[in-house]
Amino acid sequence: MLTATKRVSFGAAVMALAVGLAGCSGDQGAKEGAAKGAPGAQNAHGAPNAVRLIGDGSTAFTGAQPHLATPQRLKPGQKPPQFVVFSWDGAGEDSQELFSHFREVAKKYDATMTYFLSGVYLLPEEKAAQYQPPKHAAGRSDIGFNDAKGIKDTLREVRAAWSEGNEIGTHYNGHFCGKDGGVGTWSVAEWKSELSQAKAFVKGWKTNAGLQGEPPLPFDYDKELIGARTPCLEGQKNAMRAGREMGFRYDSSGIGNQVWPKKKEGLWDVPLQLVPVPGREFETLSMDYNFMFNQSGESSGDESQHEYWGNQMRDGLLQAFDRAYNGNRAPLIIGNHFESWNGGTYMRAVEDTIKTVCVQKDVKCVSFRELVDWLDAQDPQTLEKLRGLRVGQAPKGGWDAFLAATAPLNSASPAAPASPASAARS
């Protein structure tokens, strides 16, 4: 059960025209709940892989992750697939059973996703003092800790999610936002400490929670963890520098537009994106929290508006999808939380989006791992051409000519992403 003495202080950067940009990860905590799990990793023929325990047995090497597609390099003149990444901040199973629900949704629509696990969701309240957050007292967490049941339920979902081809990233630990010791003030060394602790809680839950009878997570977290999203999208620069030193390949803590990603600080920078808000004269970030913030602020709003607000988010995401699918084919990045804000309307919006886009031709709903695997497999010149396309811009003359082997580099520059520097905290 979530035991924080206060909930997450969301904090949202608000641009001119009320664009809520800094999608804070308002994690609900890995609370109580019972959901359906899945067996451990299996090989390509369906037989269980051999298990090699790591450390205290909290994790284990069970072979290569199943259900991952082999990335293919684009052929000359080939239109890129339309990638869509659905990602979840915090990723704990509680009484709402949303983690287990969206695992089933993903399987139904042949999608994989990224679950950014908060390390403290695997640390019991009685062991809170083991967490030593930068710039805060030992045992402090703005999203609390967990109990044995919550840990067991979350482990079951993480175990099953990975075995189904989903990615387990990190949302770090205590979710500290703002200027008073928040993650935006942390040094590279402090981020490295935070990341090391997040990994340690995942790698040591058997000892910390005394759950010796539970099966291990079926992966080596030191090797599987390749990316993150920071709390409240703050502190990205130093977090990326720390992550690069600790084996990361990407980060999704930024604010950007629907253009093809590039590398920053040595990592793929795959930010949340500005997407339409139907009926409004501005765009907001592609995250449930940001739609909520623009509709009702940080608290629940008028119940009579819940359905409309969910439809507004769904339609905004679908408009964003359409302009990429019929335009530059830039990956669409969507962020969410396992929350019931405004009556759960945003969860419905996300599910409606999944069932609409993931079944379309040439669409690949994938994790960040699969996306960056594909990016790394491409010819750098091809990616440079793709980055020359602006939001919604289809190549003039068609894809055959644009990505032909002899086509010159496109000189057009993508629109600059919105700058956090122009935002004011609310």
C-alpha cells in the first residue's frame, strides 16, 4: 500500500496560452491489488529457458527476451513504418489493476510498451531508510514505498510484461520535483546515486521484502535497463549524462515536436511531443496528466465533463497520429500513468487510441527499446533526411524519390521544440 504522507506535488510548466508542458509523473504508488500474471520467459519454441539466478535471486538470466522483432534497415525508397510508443510512468500494480489490464490490451492489439518502474515500489515501508535520496533525508519519498502485497503484485506484472516482450525502464525513486531539492537541481553524481539505488531495489527485493518464495524477475537488470523518464520531466541534462555513463541508450524526459529523433548527450533523445488539443488554440504534451491539467487543473473537475475530456485527449492523440502517418512518419511518443484521474477517462482515451492505431497498415506499436534498436539499424544518412521533414510534412515527390539511394540530403530543418526556458512553474 502507498504509504507516503503526501501525494506527489505535480508541478506543471505552463506555456503561454495555458499549454501544460511539463508532464509530471503523478505516480499512484504500487498499492494493493490482485491481477493475473504470466509465466517467466520462454524461448522461441515455447519451452522455458534455463534460469541462472543473480545476486540474492531477485533477478535471473533466462536467455534473450522473447517476442522482440529483429530491426530491419530501410531499403532505398522504402516508406518508414509508423512507430507509436505507449509508455507508463511509475508502473506499479494496485487495486485498480491497470498494469495488468493494459498488459492484456497490448497483447490483444499486438503491441509492446515501456513500463518505467519506480524503484521504491519494490522497497517495503519498514526498509525505507535504505533509500538515501540526493538532497533529502534518508527514508524520504514523495510517492511513498510499498507493502508485501503491493510488491508481490507489481513483481508479477513486471515479470509477465518482460516475458511478453515489453520493456522495463526506470522512473528512478522518490519523485522529487521543484526547486527545493528536486531532481532538476541534481548533479551528475547525484543522478548516478539515484540510478544505482533504483537498480539495487529491483535487484534486491527478495532480501529487502523477505519474499524468498517468489520467483525471480527473468532478466539481468544491469543489462536490460537502457532508458528512463525523469520525474516531472526535470533534470534531463544531468540525468542523461549519468545514464550514458551507466549504460543507457535513450532518454524520454524532454519536450519536443513530432519530428524524427536525434541523439543528445550520446543518447537517443525521444521526448514527449506537442499534440493538438481539439477545440483549443494550443497544443499540449502527449501525456494524460497534461490533458488533465489543461482541462481541470490538478484536481478532479466537473463529472459531467469527464467523457468530453477523455474524448478530447483521444481525438488529440489520433490527430497527432494522422499527421505523422500521412506526413513525416515520425514516431509518436505517448506517456501515461496508471491513474483514475477524472473518473478514469484518460485510461479510456489511451485504450481507444491503442485499438485504433495499432491495427493500421505499416504501424508498429513498440517499446522504446525496439524503437532505438530500429534507429540504430538505419543508415545515418537516411535518418538525417528524415529529420529534415517538419511536423506533418510528407516528402515532396513521394517516399520513393525522397529515400532513393541517390537522393540528396534534404536541407529543411525540423521545427524547434518548445523551450522549457519559456515556461513558468505553476
